[in-house]
Amino acid sequence: MRDILALATRFSSWNGSVAYAADLAARVDGTLTGAYVYPSPLYMMPPYASPQLLEIVLENAREIERNAHASDASFVAWAKANGVRRAAWQVAEGHVPEVLAHIGNWHDLLVIERNPEAPWGAPADLGALVLRTHLPCIVTPHEWCDARLDRIALAWNGSAESLRAIHAALPLLCHASHVVLLDGGRRDPDIEIGWSPRFDVEVHLRNHAINAKRVSIGTDDEHAGEALLEAATRESADLLVMGAYGRTRISEWAFGGATRKILSGAEIPVFMRH
């Protein structure tokens, strides 16, 4: 996990998730790309806008673009001052999930910030980024900047989502001195036809030189999010790894679910993969 992408919500200074990504890149000797995305001015135009208003909106957008591009050298210098050996700065105009999905084609991990007052920082928006960028994501609390990896908690319920998340996080788990497997019990599928090969997550982890302590957190789906957060807190976890959207995103948002709860209230960084 060497190529790390961070969504910047401003370009005059760097928000907490960008600082977290820089710290993480320094710890794993990875590369860091900061990306600032502003919406197309055409999306912000009211219907039947006058030519004068259109000209003003377009000029404002060009001014944002010029100022954002001008931050290239300061971002790279800031990243290097924070221990990042290779850094880059990207500016784009467009829809944030689509732009990040494109840049994500040459990155391993996306770092984003939970901040309801910032663009794309509300839980529903974060959910869209987790789903649409097709990248493992770390969601940080607002202004969180320390990327410690000493104690990592893994959410496990036997689902494909939880397995994909744990497997994707293996490069980070190698840096941990304490890994705990928060076992919520195997989730039964709604419909099961045939059978799949048995998978032993602890054997899989040991094959990667990772010894995990198993902790049972048996609970129902409705309270899984709260149980995970409580268990991660008890274990003093620096990072929680979990699969995202075990059910459809619509059902999670309508009826509640672990992903929704975590995106709404986690007080530590969370590594997610759908």
C-alpha cells in the first residue's frame, strides 16, 4: 500500500485527513497525492442565467483553479517537511466521486475526512465515496492527523465485505504490534444455494505473520456499529478495519447498519472497503 491519495477540502492549508495521509505515507515510505476538486461552474448555474452571470461564475471558477494550482509547490514542500519523500498535487474540476475514481486508478488507498461542515464530509457523502471510488478508504475524524498503526482492530463476521477489507489492510497490519479480531459471529446469507470453501481468517492472518487476538462481540445487525466502536475503544485501537455495506446502501441508510453508524460517529480512523 504505497500510493496514497488524500482529498483536500482547501488549498491554503491542509485539512486533518491530508495531514493523516502524510503521516501514513511517511510511516510506510509511500507516495502521497493531494487532490483538490471543485465543482464545474455549469452545475452551479441557475436556469436561464444571464450571460453576465455566466461570465462571473466562469471567472470565479478560473480564479479558484489558478489559486489551487499555485499551491503545488507549497504542498510538496509541506509533505516533504513531514517526512514524505515523494508527493504530488492534483487539481480537477468535476464531480468528486468521479474524479477520485479516476485518480484512484493509480493509487492504493484514499484518505477522506468526516466533517459535516466540509464538502463531501457528511456521512452520506462519505458513503458515496467509499462505494464509487472502488478504493480502500480510511475515513478520519475531523482534524485527526496522527497515523499510528500500533494497535489495529479488525471487524469480522465472515462476510465477503469484511474479508476484502482485512485482506486489503494487510500491508498496514504488518506495522501493528497488537491486532485484535472483533468477532461478531458469522452473518447468515438471506439465500444460500450450494456451499463455498471454508475460510479461516486467523490462519490467513498467520500466513502473513500476523497473530490476532480474537474477541467476541456477539450482537445483532442493528447494534453492530455501536458494538464495534465500543470494542475498538476498549482495545485502544488506533485504526478500525471493516467491510462497508454488508446490505445494500439504501437498506443500510433506511434501516440503520454498522456502516452508517461508523460513518456517523467513529472517533478513530476507520479503514473501509466495500
